[in-house]
Amino acid sequence: MDLDTVRTFVAAAEAGQFQEAAAELAVTQQAVSKRIAALERDLGVRLFTRTPRGAELTIDGQAFLPHARELLRAAERAVASVRTGRRPLRVDVIASRGAATGLMRGFHRSHPEIDLDVVMLFDIETAVSALRSGAIDASFRAVAAPGRPLPEDIDFVRVLDEPLQLLTGPGHALASARSVTVAQLVGHRIWMPGIVPGTEWAAYYDDLVAEFGLTIEATGPNFGSDVLIDTVADTPALATFMSEQTRLVWPAGHGLRRIPVTDPTPVYPHSLLWHRDNPHPALPTLRAHLATTGTGHDAPGTWTPDWVLPR
């Protein structure tokens, strides 16, 4: 649909006269009449009835008016989405309760003047495609899963190594421990239904299992964190891994325990990815903020897979 004719229709409907609409649009009255006639032909209905006072909307015109206004608003949003100086900075995070979201909350508190859109894409391939197309400006991911080298036009910097903790219910054999070593976890069932084969986080946990002989089960549908913690609280034989900065709230009666894992501490490596030619003016500000608020990586006593890129 021709947006010029839609814009002309809305102007005429609001003015009540073609002449006033022409003055507002800086066109001739004849041009307004031609555009309205073209729109009526496209729709197959009459939109206006001429009266001595000007032009009144028909019943069909009244029905079309709110949709015409929404078409114009959608066009404005579409234009704003690609004007990098005006649109929000679009950042992808893996999960709403994870460390990356916490980093973005800190950035927003430090820079409230920067508009943000936070999205959650599925895996690193989807995120990289969105970075290259301009659909997003930055993404938090583990870089890089085996066999998945980043394209040359995608750059990254490691911003956070997040320690894993063991989450157990009150009846678990390790529930009273102040900390547990990785070796102590051998033989215990660690249930993580959110692991999806082929993703970078699946590659991380596959290597963790292979390195230390752990038992991680990804069986059953993933009904979300609420069902996960309910099951762990009620099942003494099950535990799960939870990142240190994952925010969870559970009923007081659950009696859940978050136990640090040591010797070594498995850490999940978060990197910020972006396209090297991305022109968004807020992207350098985000990178500078993370350079001062992130943590070091490959600290003594921690573990990450060999494929995790260091920089």
C-alpha cells in the first residue's frame, strides 16, 4: 500500500477539508484529490463524502482510519529501527536471569540516557547472523564452540568468567557442605533439562563431563527454572548447576542450597560480540563500560574448555 496515499487520507480525515490537508502536506488540492481517489480504487470503497463544509468520512472511512494511523506509526518505527543515531542499542543475552542481563542492568544504571532493547536469541549461529545483518548490535556468548570459528567481520572481547555453583535440595547428600570439589561431584546426578544439543552451552557442559567424569542429565522437557528448582528441592538424588550470578527466588520451605564448586572452579566464559562495521554510537560506550566492570579470565583455580578464546 502506498504510504503517501495513506498519509494523505489521515491528513484529510483530521482536517476535514482537502484544502487544509493539501496545505499541511505542501501539495496541491488536486494532488490530495488524486491520492484519495487512488486509495479508494485500491480499497474498493468510498472513504469520504463531500459536504458544503468539506469532506466527511464514510462508515468505511471511519473503519479504515485507525488502521491507517497504525500503518504510519509502523512506518516511523521501521525507519527509526535503522537510523543508528536514534534507535535503541539492541543487545542479545542468553537468558533473562543470567550474568549478561546483570551486566546490562549495570550499564543501564550507569548510562540511563542510552535507550536499550534487550533480546534473547537462541544460539551463537543465530546471534552472529543477527550481528551481520544489523538486527542486533551486540551479543553475549561463549566464544567459540568447537568447529564454529567466528566470521572475520565479527569481533569480540571476553568480559566475564562466571563461576558455577551446585544447587541442591535439603535432602541431598552434599546439602550440608560449605563447598564441594569437582571430584566430589562424580557419581551424583546433575539434572539440566535446559541443555540443547548443538549450542555453545551444550559444548561447554559436554567438555565439563568429559574432563571430570561427571554425570549431567538433560532428560525431559524444559519447563523453566521454577519447575527445575521445585524438582531439585523435592528430589534428594538430583542437583543442578547454577551460575553464580543467576537470580532465583524460591519458596522458603524449599530449603535449597547454593554451594560453591572448587578445585577447580568451572567458570562460564561470557564474551561480547559485535560487527566491526557497526556504526551505533552507543556501542563504544558499552564496550568501555564492560572493560571497567567485567572480570579477568583464566584466573588460577578455574576451568574452561580448551576451545574458549581468551581475549
